[in-house]
Amino acid sequence: MITRSPRAALLAASLLLTGCGGGATATPDHGAEATRATISAPTPSSEIKVQVVPRRLPGLGPKTWAKVPSRARQAVVVTGRGRDSPLSTVVLYERTEAGWRAGDSWPAHNALKGWTDHHRAGDLRSPIGGHTLTDAGGLLRAPGTRLPYDRSVGFTARGTGFEGEPLAGSFDYVIAVNYNREPGTSPLDWTRPLGAGRGGGIWLHVDHDGRTQGCVSIAEEHMKELLLALDPQRHPVVVMGDAKSLAR
């Protein structure tokens, strides 16, 4: 009978996990696309534990992933239930040496009519895509964010939403999505590089328990968490769209 030392058993397990190639496939700007397997030392019961960490953001296909800047170390992923659905979820991912680690999943609203690849002013759809996050603001004092923050009465929300819900407080905290806007300016800046017809003013903001005109909204407590977490030094981005579109 042939017996193997713990070191030999560990080496054999390593070869099985890495396969014949023994290496990961790299994409031009994003590093290894494969997952990383971490093997612990053999336990008394000879069990081997494997921890798999995603090397790219879960749910994103190659076309969408290619739009995520290689320097991004934080990503807010907004995943819609369907192309025409106003319901979605938001997850903040942090990029580590091991891979992308997910935070909590938060319920969210997006635009009344869902999503679009070619947003137009007044179409009541949220724009699909990936965009940087550089600026924030709100009616209330900043809760300690490292993003540039513009506190202004210009963020006063009035009126009611599509279901008759009051909009008051919706813009207490906002983060500007850099779609058709000038980064490095207040979210209230109305410069539109693509022209007014392509819409703008797309924000992450406080949820008013209803569908939006194009923004993504989450509960106030989660907006505070997001504002506290986002760090300009980590080059945060938002990737948003319905699940099927993001998987392309």
C-alpha cells in the first residue's frame, strides 16, 4: 500500500484545481478573469477547504465588463429585474487583492418604464451602462463622505411621484451618475455634453417608495452607508441595467 504525506496530498489537490493549463486567462485591462482558489493546510480529518473569490464583478458579461475602468476599486452594481421593470437591487463591491467582495444587497427603484441603451430626455427609462461616480450633494449636511459634497436648497424635492407618494426628502442625499454631465461639478450643474435631448440629472438618491423618472433610489440609511463608503481614491463607478443586459 502506498501512503502519501500531507504535503503530497496538498500538491495533488492543487493540480486538480488548476487544471492542465495551470494559469488564469487575462483580459487587457482587468487582470485575471478566472477565480482564485485558496487551499488551506490539511486538517486532522484530511479535508481541504477551497475559497473562491470572483475576479470580475458577478453578473457582468464581457461587453459590460469591458466598460469598467481597470483602476476602479469600488463598484455600485444596480441590477434590474427586467427590461421594463422599475424594481432593482443595489450592491457595493470592493476590489481587494483576492477579488471583488460584495456588500449587502439593497432593494431599489429605477425608472417607471425600466431601462434603455439609448436614454432620451423624458423617456422614463434609466440608462444602461457604466459610469464614474465623482460628486455628491443634498439638502442635508454631508454624513462624512469623502466625495465632494454640495449642500444646497436646490436639492429641495417637491410634489408627488407616479403613485401619489410625496417626493419630499428624496434629494436629502444624492450621488451624481456621470451620464451626460461634467464630472467634478455639483450634481445641480446642468451642463449636458451629449446635448439636452439625451437627458441627464441621473442620480442615486433617497427612495420615495415609488418609481423614478430615470434615477436609482435606495433607502436613506443605505444612501448614508454608500456616501460614507465611496472613496475618490478608489475610483468608484456605477454599473447599471437590467440583468439580461448586464450579462451581455
